Amino acid sequence: MFHLILATPSLFVLARWLWPLSLPWWGAGPIALLLIFVSQYHYWSRLSSGSVFAPEFPRPVVILFNWAFGTIALLAVLQFLLDLGTLTTMVARLSIVAVPDVVRYAIAGLAALVAAFGVASALRVPPVKDIEVAIRNLPPEFEGYLLLQLTDLHISRLFPENWARHVVDRANASAVDLIVVTGDFIDGSLAMRTADVEPLRDLRAPDGVYAIPGNHEYFFDYAAWMRHLAGMGIHMLENAHVVLKRGHAGIVLAGVTDVSARSHGHPGPDLASALAGAPNDAPVILLDHQPRGAKQAAVRGVVLQLSGHTHGGMTFGLDRLVANGNGGFVRGRYEVGGMTLYVSNGTALWPGFALRLGRPSELTRITLRGLL
């Protein structure tokens, strides 16, 4: 069913774009076969690695698949709009309106160009985005405290070792006090990704590097990945917390597991356990991969929640669809019951649909300020 659903844009393009063209069968036939072949990109990915989340093709092939898949998706949207405009015109004129082939070729060219731009935008090493967050009861010793959020790295054939190295270099150059990673480190097994994740070993910040798992860690050998990441010097906060100190003052950094954990036989997110033993008078910053639990976190007194998972909606038009599955939260800053929620657009994204249009990737540098 999953693969049939993903084939729908290609079938629509075949019926509404290709079929009406004035092409002989020997011209239209290969295009139809190509549309069907590209529509099954995720099936070919599963054949290559055993998982739709880890296409194990050479990187240029993965890039080409993403461009072609994106082109088909965008062409389906443009063809739908063309059909809608044509139908409206026919109703207004009360006559048949023929769409010239040149118009169909034009929208196909436009879809291909926009998809190429979208894939290029997805593949870049993101810049540092600066935001400030006002924290109630922030100890004066933490005024101006800097932390950097990475999230949704999705290290894979599409985002390999060289890309990860550039991200680490940029993160280390950001001159922050603390680095956090809010999940979805990888797409692939430990055997597939050992070399690709190795640059993460070099992440450095005075107060350390802390992280939580995302849902994609559970798609592979979760326990093996947690051991490996911890062995690289990344402190995994699986329903746990740490107190960051400046003299006698402190703030609590807590982390929870992903909501998908239970379906994979692992402990689900437990904020009560994560905060057990934490000082009552210290502000709490929570790392939670998915933003949907923000209201519950606010009730527990969390002052700042950092999340990812949504990739910022990836493109125009997907925002509302993404919001429906994430408690209405898609990207950027939200005020939730007196708590600030920040949902990052992500450092990278799933290699199964690597397209960004108007939702740029980011490394988020957050400056803490006392709430006046």
C-alpha cells in the first residue's frame, strides 16, 4: 500500500500530462515506463538495504532519484493546477479549450528546474541561524549562554562523511557553550554508517555534547546505535537529565526518548523519570525529538523545549499536512503555556524525499536571556 500511494503522482502525470501529448507510442512508452520506475524509488531502496529509509546506491544515483521523484511530484501539482484552470475557463466560455503541447512541456521543464533547486537546497551545509530565547528565573550566571541545536542529520549515502565533516566544522566554529542534537542522527545500520558518522566524534563545546534519539534510530539497531554514539563522546539523555553549572547556579538539561520507542519494544518518553532528582529551583530545558508533547512539557514547568522531526515542512504547501501529525507545530518559535517551543527546520532530512523549497535547513544558535 505504501508503494502504491507513492506511485499516485506518477500515475496522475501519466494520465493527465503524458497521455494527452501528441507523441507516438514509441516515444510515450519509454516515458511511461520511466515514470513508473521512478515512482518506485522507495521500493528499490528497500531492495538495496532492507529499508526504505536507507537507499544504498552511489550518492549521484540517490541525488538523481530525489530530483526525478521531486520533479514528478511538482509536475503532478502543476498539471492539477493546469487542469483546474482549463476547467474554469471552459465553464466561463461554455466551450472546449484545448491545451497545447507546448504548455505541457513548459510545466514539465519548470517542475524539473524547481526540483533541481529544491534538491540543491536540501544538500547544502546549513548556515548558523541565531535566535534569542527569554527564560524565566534564568540565573544571572547564564545570561547570554549559547547553545547550538543540530537535528535530523539523517547521515546516509545522501549526507555522507564529507558532508558530516563540514557540519561538525561549522558547529565547532560557532563558539557556543553547549551542543545538543535532537535526534534522527542516521539512516542506516551501524555497519552501513560507521564511517559516515565518525566526524561527530569531533563535536566540541565547553559544556559538552548532549543528545536524544529520534524515531529513525529505532528503525535500525537502536541499542547498538546508542552504545556507538555514547562511545563517540555524545551524552545520550534517554529519559534523563544533567545539571549544567556556573558556580553555584545551574540549569537542567533533560531529554526524553521518541514517542515511537514503545512500538519498537523500547521505553517511551517519560518526562517524570527524566526530571527525577532535578533541582526544583533550576529552569528546565527539554530535548524532545517530536514537538507534539509540548503542552504536557509546559505543564511540568519546562521553560524551553527544543524539537525537530518536521523538517520545517520541507516545501510550501506541506505545512498543514505536517502540522496535523505534530500537534500543530511545524517550524520556528511557539509560546505554549508559558513555555517556549522551538522547532528547527533541521540540519538535513530523510534521503527518501530530499527537497526543500522555502524551508531552509539550519544550525540553530540559541542565546539565553533572562526574562525581565
